[in-house]
Amino acid sequence: MQEKRKFVRLDVRVKVEYQIVPSTQDKIRSFTKNLSQGGICLFLDSDLEKDTLLDLKLSIPEQSQPILATGKVVWVDSFRVGDSEGDHLEAGIEFVDIFDEDRAKIAKYVFGVLQNK
């Protein structure tokens, strides 16, 4: 099977705050499952609909300022951890609005970690 991804992804936990656009709700804190220049896989506290837009604030290690982006939910899936009760949720989020320099910071971080493995 051929890989369809355009960007290399890194399995890493990065702190994320997200909020549905537009929304008056509080920001939700979570973590990534993985990270790439094109988007993230995000652990969710509650279900989101496909195509939902999110304002994202990512705290990339070694970056003094958080990366701000808008992302679109492209998929949502449930999974079970060991013998835990209930399912957990994760979502694939594609960046739809992000500054080029922030995308480059993500790429530098991803490739830096991969080179040091």
C-alpha cells in the first residue's frame, strides 16, 4: 500500500489548546498524538464533526512562542486503551491557515527529532 501523506509525521505529545470556530466556549487543552507540517492528530475530550474548523495553539518544544493555526477536522475515530472503560477519541486535523514561517518551525522540529533518533 502506498503512503498518501505529503508530510513526514512525528509521533510526539505536544500541548495544544483548541476552540471551535466561531465559538464562545472556553479553549480546550489537549495533546497531539502526532505532528507534521500539514496537521496533527489530536486527542479529544468530546466528539467533533468532520469539517469543523478549530483555532489551534501549539506549544512546540524549543519554540519561545506558540504556533497559531486554523485547522479542519478531516476524520474522527474512537479507540480503547488496554482494559479501560469507554472509548477515547482522536481526530485528524489539517492545517488550513498557518503562516509559512510557523509551518517551517514545525518542519525543523520534526526533522530535528527524527535525525536524533
